[in-house]
Amino acid sequence: MKTLRLSITLVIAIFLIAGCISPEMRTARIAINETDWERALSALDAELARTSGSAEAFYLKGHCYEKLSDWERMSLYYDSSLTVSNQFETKIHDSRLRLVSRYYNRSSAAYDSSRFEQALVELDTAIIIDPHDPLLYRQAAITAYYGDLFDVAAGYAMKSIELEKDGEKNLSVREVMLAISRSREEHNETIRWAQELMSEIDPTEDIDSYLRAYDALVAAYMSLGENDKAQEVTKEAINLFPDQIELKMNLALLMIKRKNYDAASGIYYEVLAMDQDNFDANLNIGTILVNEDRWEEAIPYLERAHRTDPQNLITVQNLMAAYYNSEQYEKGEEMKNKLDALTGEE
């Protein structure tokens, strides 16, 4: 009697388990095993209509569309499955990772051979497969930028920024936005991105990126006539990098714009203490001295600049004037002949 009772219980359990799988889902699974994707999709549509949303049905539809290489629908149904339940999260993640890697590698190969538009096509496919990965948008932004597709690059960059998690700012997409803004001469946008970059970059770790942002920021300030702000930023940069000659030269130029020639000269002397043959520093000191009629003092600096660049017209003109006014007529005449040769005059 006990054996009979046990057999009846087992049969009931089997029927209950079988009853958990609908005929539509059973048909779909069989069709998938037989790689009959159309029949599987039809059965899954019936299952979704019956259940008003099933994580497994959504997942299997995504799987079918993956096999049919319909990435947009695959992505749609994978996302729907995740929305309903995380039951298939690992499988979906692995599937997307495998496919994204395929197209990302194709894009990288095209990028390496400067076929930027083809690289973007491959990245676009990867984005369809996984539209939530900021890395894909970041790479697309960089690729589009180097392909001179600035509007496209900006769109990808902003999407990458939108997908960032708190505290995980990516600097490369911001450098793209900075470069685009600068190339378009959108000065206020340039200032925005440069300031954001400079606040995020560790100058001791990435001096090149910091100085690129600084250059863009100072150029934007100067284009807007905000020389005081440009000077302030330059002084801050010099405090960080006291051995950077270009920063000192920028500060001197800002001093000249304010007609503070003594301060500019002082900076140029600092530069020459670091690099005696710096052309711009020698020429600019010589020019300042010429403008102050300090002819003999100007000559050594102008001569040094002339040795560095014998074809520079400003150097030759100033040196000619300095020689004549210091009664070195023979040298003045030599510079005059050279100037005539350079300008094509007889």
C-alpha cells in the first residue's frame, strides 16, 4: 500500500512539474534546439502574449535574434529580460561581451590603418549590441574626432559622459570636447572643458594633458580679451612647473600686452638663464631695448637671435637700426643689404 501511494505521489509531482512549462515555451525550446529560429520566435511571441512578459521568453527571443545577427532586436529583448528579472544576467553579459569584443577588435584594426569611418561602423554595431557601455562611446568619440567628424565625436563624447558613474570621470572624452570646442573657436565651451580637465588631472602624473588644457584655456581667455584671467592661470601653472620655459614666455607676452615691459624683460632674463640661445627671449629683449633707444644694450641679444635664425626679418631690421644708431655703420650696412636680399629689394 505504501508503494502504491508513493507511485501515485510521484506521478502527480511529474504532472505538476510538466504543467509549469507552457506548450508555447516547450515548442520554443524544441525549435531552438533544432535551430528553427522562426518557429521559436513564433512560439515565444505566443508565450509573451499569454504571460504579458516573461524573463525567459524575452531572453530566448534575444538569443534567437543573436543567432539571426539582428543586433538591435537582440539588444532590445536582452534588456527586456533584465528589466523583468536578473535571472539571465550572466548569460546576457557573456553573450554581449563576446560579440562586442568581435566588433571592437574589427574597429581597432580599421582605426590602426586610419580607416576611421569603417572603424566607426564597427563601433556602432558594438554599441547596438551593448548600448550601456561608456567605453564604446568613448572610443567612438576619439575615432570620430580623428576622422574630422566633430559633430559625431561630440555626440559620442557626451553620451559617454552621461553613462559615467559618480566619481568615475573619464578625461579622454573631455579632451575630445576641449579639442572640438577649441577648433570651432567656441571660447566659453573651451574654458568650460579646460577648467574641468585641469581640476581633474593630476599635474604630477600627466603633465602633457594638463599643459594641453592650460594652452587651450589661456588661448580662450586671450581671445575673449580676459588677459587678467590668462595671467592668473599662467602664474598658477608656473608655480606647478617652474622649469617650463613656454609658460614663462606666455607670461611675458601677457605682460607686453599690458605694456609692462620691465616685467616682461625680467621674465625673458629668467628664460635666458635657463636657455641662453632661446630665440624669442633674445629677440624680445632686444626689441624692447631698441624701442627704448638703448641701442648698444640691444645688440648682444639681437646678434644671438640672428645667429639662431639668420632669415628672421624683425631681427635683421632691429639689428640694422641698433648698428646704425650705435655708429657701427659697416655692420649696419651689412644688415641693410641682407634685409634688401630677404625682401627682394635692390
